[in-house]
Amino acid sequence: MTRSAIQAPEALSRIKGLVDPAMRAAVAALSDETMRLIAGYQLGWNDKDGRASDAGGKAIRPALAVLSAEAVTGVPDGGIAPAVAVELVHNFSLLHDDVMDRDVERRHRPTGWVVFGEGQAILAGNAMLTRAVEVLMETGESGLRSLPCLLAATQVLISGQSRDLSLEGRETVTLDEVIDMEGGKTAALLACSSSIGALAAGGDGAVVKALETFGWELGIAFQLVDDVLGVIGDPAKTGKSSSSDVRAGKRSSVVVAALSNGGTAGEQLAELLAKGAPSVEEDVTLATKLVVDSGAIEWANTEADARLQKAVDQLGSLGLQESSAADLAAVATYVVNRDR
Amino acid sequence: MTRSAIQAPEALSRIKGLVDPAMRAAVAALSDETMRLIAGYQLGWNDKDGRASDAGGKAIRPALAVLSAEAVTGVPDGGIAPAVAVELVHNFSLLHDDVMDRDVERRHRPTGWVVFGEGQAILAGNAMLTRAVEVLMETGESGLRSLPCLLAATQVLISGQSRDLSLEGRETVTLDEVIDMEGGKTAALLACSSSIGALAAGGDGAVVKALETFGWELGIAFQLVDDVLGVIGDPAKTGKSSSSDVRAGKRSSVVVAALSNGGTAGEQLAELLAKGAPSVEEDVTLATKLVVDSGAIEWANTEADARLQKAVDQLGSLGLQESSAADLAAVATYVVNRDR
């Protein structure tokens, strides 16, 4: 077991304990009962009838936010409100994306729109986004310093999802377009999460910039691995079907890399996928094999490792608190390698 | 022709000229091309392919915002950014509500989701909401003073739409519940619009409070008249079918007033509607007649007049700039009486 495999869960769990009360207070302040119910469901705190449950995610973004404050000041305090804000924005986007993508399951439970209806799920997302802004406003000066970063990341997040929807309808997609889009959908909010605590805590520009780059590269690495798992992931670990992206006909970075730089295997894959997403098991197996043969899996894994290294490299020589920098590196490594 | 019928359009048109450049700059600052295209379509500036068009609304909310700043300072300046922000939030909610309500036409054009798809319309709404917050942030101190009011109104707006969706599925609805819900959907943002300019301009608490009440009462009056028009409106004026709310089986304030306080006519209406929305023309005509016979139209008109009067009464004895107070009263009277 590597060091990050112990250190990261410890950091995540420690910070979850710090952020959780503020997170619950933020949601409790929603005056509309239905919005509170759906937000609580989305966050894994309650079932559809409001009974307590425990189905939350790993809360990576709040952890990064708190660590980025700690890295600058040595204490978590300045990162708590930003942590709440980024987690609210993340869950706003999950609620909405599930509606748009017609995803019916998340974290082994039916998605929000399946349980509460499309309209209510969209509204709860809106309430969470608005609440995120309110939380930073209520924090005074430190919140105001960090709000522009949250808003900018939200716009890039929205744009990423929009491009994802557009690309679905297109015949040909370049690898750059996919990486850009995935950057918007994943890396932008991770970049914000990784720097917003430092911003709130008054960290200087170079530190904030480096932490932002850390989060961006981490985000791309994370997404590349996600795309690898979408082809060759172990269903027992990922909780998804085998070759899930292949079955869905998804043009992920790995699939597009295979199609555009995959030699003969890539050409055969293109022929196979020209008929649409493979519908019989034999074709799923063949398409998966062709992606592997194309070298795209190897490319994505190598690229993810390079991005992770670039992320971790940002943390040196900035005068960051050593233990926080080590936690940031551990969380990044853990997140990228979680199911590989 | 009454005084307000001349004075109000003049004020609306003067202020539209002041706000329009800032509004266009705010939307132009959206970095995503698709989001800009949809926002421009929603605002009536362009068609679906980006060609210039002129299909905008009356821009009541920006006018109220600017007038509320003028009422305090004598100049419009402090109200411009708040005007942009409330109009962006208004259009965010229109884009989303049209998706949820499956409305296919607005201002004689197909709605955003019909043209661009559900997902892109939801995203463009999100981009406009986020942009509204950014616009106030970018304005510095005056924007920050007014941001909490915008966020609070947005939450009430979201809650109003959520209750509207919930009430649709319910068998019995009380008049109080409908008025509360309609207050959330219409009055909350009008209350914010009518006071946000004063807030931004540093108006004192009593003035801000009075302007907020002005906007709230105006909003309820506006909605009551809208509900009257939904039963007996002239299609040539409203641009909707005759008896549109009756046809849609909508439980508007007027319909619920007829059902709950409408005597024998109300009871007959309840029997008729128990079978669902009237599907044949004969039943539509009968239901419309029963609403009229119940006295609900008269009640709503009288209540709207009282609310409008209460709104206008707020404008006296606060030391407001006289001409701006007169414009506010004229716009309120014009908006409430537009198609009656």
C-alpha cells in the first residue's frame, strides 16, 4: 500500500469532519422544504422521504479547498466556507447533468430527477448554486475575495457541459476538443477548489496561480483515468458495467485517441462505430479490444501520470505549509489512481 | 388616455436606452458562444442563427431598478448594473420555467428549449444567473450592497416555481397557497427590482423597505390581473387563446377563488373540473361562464386595484425624487392595467 493510499483517506476524513457542520448549516438555511429535501438527497444525507441516510461522496473538492487554505495559513478556518461553496456548485452541476444526460443512477441510488422529477431537480440545482454564492457573501471579505473564482469556474463548467452536448451530435471530434471539453467539465472546478481556500485566506498571486494549475492538471489526469476505466474498468470497482463508455457510444478522450491516432486498430474501430454504439456483446468486446490494441489506453495512462506529476510539481518551492502540501499531493495521487 | 398610459411607455423607453448597452456588454462577456447565442435569442436580440432581430420584452424590471436608484439620487447611474442583474435573473427563470412547463411559445417565437434543446436552454439559464452575480460583483461596493437582495429574491423565485409544480399534482389547493406561490413566482423579483437600485445607491433602510413593498404589491396585482386575463382576456391583446387558463386546467388565483368562495357557480365549476381540464369547446365556455358568475373575476380585479393602490401609497412621504416616484407609479399602473 502506497503512502497516499493511507494519507489521503485520513486527510479526506479529517476535513469532512470540519466541513460537514458548515455544509449542513448552509443547506438548512434554504427556506424551501422541498429544496432542502432534494439537496439533502443529492448530498447523500437523507432518502427521498427525508429519513437520514449515509450515501455521500468522497468530498474531494471541499478537501482541496480546505487544504489550500491550510497550505497558506497553517489552519483550515479560511477554507471552510469556500469548501461548502465548491461542493454546492459541484452538486448543482451533478443534479443538472443527470437530467440532461438522462443518467438514472449515481452512487448506487436513483438520481435526483428520477426520484423528484425533472423540474424539481433542476430547481434544487439552482437553489444550491445560488446558496453557494450566498455562503461566500455571508463570510465577508474572505468570501468576496474568493467569489470571482467560483463564478468563473461555474461559467467554464456550464460551457463544458454545453460543448459535451454539442459534441454528441457531431460526426467527427478532435482529441483537443474532447480534452478542452473535459477540462471544462472536470478540471475547472477542481482548479477553483484547489486555489479558492488560498484566495480566501489572502494567499499571494503566485501561490494561488500554482494551486490553480495543480487543480487543473489533477482534473485532466482524473478525467483521463475515468476515460480509461470507461473502457477497461473493473465493474466491481467502478460500480458501472464493463466497457461502459463503449456501450454508450461515448466519444471520450480514450475513444477519440483510438480513432484519431490508433493506426489499423483505430481504423477498424471507426468502421465498427460508424454503425452506432455496439449493440451486441460480441461487438462490445471487439470494440474494447480495438481500443486497447490502438494504444489509446497506454497513451491515456501515460498522459495522466504526466499530468499528475505536473500537478504535484506545482506544490514545491512556494513556501507552502509542508504537511498541507503533502496532503494535497496525497489526495491528488489517490484520486487519480483510485480504481486503476 | 390616462396619464400613466403616456408617461409609463416614455419612462420604459428612456430607461431601455440607458440599460441596453450595459445589458449587451454583460451578455457579450459570456465566453461560450452557444451561451451567448441562446441568451441573445431569449432576450430577443437575435434569431436562432445569430441574425439580429428585435423581439425583446417590455423590460419592466430594469426600468424599476433604474427608477429606484433615480428616486434616491436623482440620477440613473447606480441603477444600471442592478437593472442588468435583475433582467438576467428574470430571463434565467423564463428559460428554465419554459422547459419545466413545456411551454412552446413566448413573445410570438418558439421558446429557447424548443429551438436549442432542453439541455442547452437549461445551461444558458444557468449562465445568465451566474452572469447576473458577476455583473454586481464587478460593480464594486454598490453591487455588493445589492447582491444579497438579488440572491434572496432568486431563492424565493425558485421556491415559487417549485411550489407551482407541486400544486399541479394536488387535488385541493387553498387561495392562500396560490397567492403565496404566485408571490414567489412574480412578486419577489419585482420587489427586488423595485428596491435594488435604491440599495445600490445607498438609500436608507426605510426607503428600501417601502420600495420593496411597492414592488411586492405591484407583483401580486400584476399576477391577479394576469389570472383574470387567463379566463376572460381578449386573445387579440394577450396573444394567448381565449380562456387559456381554463383550457390548461390551471389552478390560478381566479380559478381557485371561484372554486373556494364561488357559491353555487363555484360548486358547479368544481363538478365540471373534477373530470379534468375541459376538453370540448362547450365545456370551456361553460367553465368560463361559471368563473364569471362565481364573482371571482370581480374579486380579483378589486383585489388587484387595492394592491396597486397600496403599492403606489408606498411612494409618498419618503423624500423620494418626485419625478421618479411619479414614473414608478405610472409604470406600476401601466403594467397592472395593460390589457384590462
